[in-house]
Amino acid sequence: MRAAKQIERNPSCLQSTAEIIDRETGVRELVEMLENIIAEAGDLVESRSPELVAQARAALRRYADEAPRHAE
């Protein structure tokens, strides 16, 4: 959504521009994969690199707040 706001000045097009960016860049898929990895292996990864898991969780919180999920 932040990228769409930078690109698109017409508020009525913001959502569709954001969806195009998500689809074309694959960012939404990467975020979902990262969420799944943390959910499945977060404890294992955290035991070896707690700062990495903390950074991943912080990034997910930051970007998930602005990117509403769509049903597949």
C-alpha cells in the first residue's frame, strides 16, 4: 500500500495499484511463506538465531498491518 501511495495520486486507484504490486512482485507470497516458516520452525530457528526470528517477526508486523489479506 505504501508503494501504491507513492505511485498513484488518485485515491480511488490505491487498492488496485497495491494489489498489482503485490501480485507482480510476489511480496505477499513471500510474507505468507515467512509466516509459515516462523509458525512451523520458529522455535528451532530461534534457538540458534533469536535476533533473526525477532527481525522476521518485526517485519511481518510492520508489513501485515498495511496489507490486508485476500481470500484465495
